[in-house]
Amino acid sequence: MIEIRPVRPDEHDDLGELVVAAYNAIPGCVPDPWYDDQIRRVGERAAVVPVLVAVGAAGDLLGGLTYVPGPESSFAELARDTEAEIRMFGVAPGVQGRGVGGLLLDHVIERARTDGRLAIVLSTSPWMAVAQRLYAARGFVRDSARDWVDDTGGVPFELLAFALALGGVSSRR
């Protein structure tokens, strides 16, 4: 059984390393030390926005992501007025392909609906083909008008935007 829940302070370092490892293990990824450092700052994000983890039956971290509830957050990059955003989403390399990413994604999609968001958006890199297939399977579509190049850390890289229209209705209501 896999539990999705907020990250605990004692898990911040481990989650940061897990997501860095997940990103850097992707074929075609060019590791960016500046961005790796941003990913490792889980505690800073968790103090401002929800950071969620997938935890295995033995209490092992399997993956995590940052949920940005709206554009008013300093962590929003793409989110507009009625949108939530997903950031820094990764699954431990050893458990990829076993449904962990799908469970995390389904959880935040439902959370965005519950929060009354009309859409959820995210950015991904061109080499993250497996992630893009997961997004497509959940109904996300490319929003190329929002593609952008991040050069914050000095190493520019292209980011592809994806969006999922939610309709503002929660199945939990």
C-alpha cells in the first residue's frame, strides 16, 4: 500500500535527494547544480506550499511533488488566476513504472478540484518523455503558448507547458 501525505520535516533532505536523483537519472538530462540545489530546498517550499510524498508500506519514500495552489505563491511559474501548479515532481528511480507517479498526480488533481481550481498546469523538460506520457494519460494537453526557457541558474533549458482543465467540480463535494 502507498500513502500520499505531506512531507515531514525529518524527510526533507531525503525527498530532495530522491527528486534530484530521479531527474538526473533521466536519459538526456544535463544535470544543473543550481537547479539541483533548488530541488533540495524542500523545507523552504514546505513552509510556503504543500509538498506531498508517496510513502511505501515500510515507510520508505517513493516519490514526491510540490503542489502550488495558485499564482499568488512565490513558487508559481505558470499558474494563472484559477489554476494550480505542479512543481519538482519525481519518483525514486528504483520504483519508477510501478504507479507511484500516477498516484501522486491523481492526488493533486483531486486536491486542485477540491480547492476550486479550474485547471492544473506544469512544466517539463523535452527529455522527460515518460512523464509526458503519464500527463497525457491523465488528460493533460500541451500548451505550447506557455513554453519557456529557464536560465535562472545560468544554464538555459527549455520547458514545455502542459495543462489539465478541471471544470471546477470536485468528486468529493
